[in-house]
Amino acid sequence: MKAILCGACGRMGRAVTELAPEKGVCIVCGVDIAPKPTPYPVYSSFADVREEADVLIDFSSAQGLEERLRFAAERSIPAVLGATGYTQADEELVKQVSARIPIFKTGNLSIGVNLLQLLAAKAARVLEGFDVEIVERHHNQKKDAPSGTALMLAESVKKASERPLEEVYGRHGMVGARRPNEIGVHAIRGGTIVGEHEVMFAGEDEIVTISHSARSRSVFANGALRAAAWLIGKPNGLYDMNDLLADIAD
């Protein structure tokens, strides 16, 4: 499998680069706004890319999404989107372009985190009426809050619950008693925390907590490479980790 890696010189780009040979993936080139020495050529713009590839893997940021998707659509190659912080307009653009190419998009590329998502949805159905709180912890350089994974977890709980729920992002001051339709979402930033997510269901005299802790970025790099291999050959459309997990379960 030949891949083009966007965000090649960032933390996740370096993790993918390190893991790719072990997974039989050849990164033919990278794209990054701040090119640095790598085992392959890195360009500052997609306009300079001449290499052929089977898939585009994006670990950059939400900024410049249109250029990336246009490149992939023009080349007719599938795209794995691992960035977070997309706007509603970005989300609509992804949906539009997915009619032309296969796109894999998820708030977190860890297999374990996506299993956490499925378990949280199941817990929400079983523990109907419990108060739900989500806590995410990341390193002090992460720009968006809450994390895309926390939002993904909240959305899963909302869909699984029989009652209408809405997110409350942190609490401060005299907020009054907790409303039964809240999902508390809390972001912690500090040090070099790779990524930790916790979903707590608090009921009458009992608490159920489901959590996931990433100890290195290799778990996300592995998920990205696995998603890329899985996406090649799929019909045009928008896919996520639930689709990949469904195939694994089968």
C-alpha cells in the first residue's frame, strides 16, 4: 500500500512514519506547512505532489481541509481523516466529497477508544436515568477542546438514550442543581498526556465508569494504517471506525 501523509512532520505524522514499514506501508511523500527532513519528500502544498498513491492519510488540522479533499477527489484516491476541530461547514464538505471518493473519518483512530464508544452506548441503554459525565485529558499543546473523541462519546450516549440529552461544557459559579438531561463534558490539559477518556454513569448509590488511556501515539498510528488498508476498494461514501469494527466482529 502506498500512502501520502498530510501533517507528516507533526507528532502523529512521525508516529505513522515510524510504524508504516512494520505494517508494509510505503509513504511515497508527505505534505506539511513546515517541512522537515524525513525518509521521503515532504511538500508544503498539495500542488507540488506528483507521486502516485493508493490512499491519503491526514493527521494535520482542520485548516486546509478543502485543499486536501479536492486533491483526493481529483486523484480518485480514498482519504483517512484523523484531524479534529472541524466546523459544521467542514462536516458538510466531507459529506459532499464522500459522494465522489471513500472517506474514513473518526474522532479517534484507536481501536480501544472506539470499543469504549460502543460500550458507552450500551451502558447508556442499560443505565437509563443515570447521570452521565465525560472527562477527557490531553497534553498542554492540544488546541481544540473538548476533544473530538469526547464529542464522539457524547453523541453515542445521546443516540442510545431514551431521553433527550444535551452537552454542558464544564461548570462554573452558581449553576444550580444538575439537570437530568445533561451530559457533562470536561477537558483537562497538562504535560504530555497522550489521551485519556472516561465516561461515568452515576446512579442511586452506584457508579459505573468506563475508561481508556492511550500510552503512546502508536495506537492512533496503527488505527490510521489499519483504516487506510480497509478503506481501499470500498465504494464511495463516508465511513467511520464502527464500520471497521463491524467487519472485525464478523
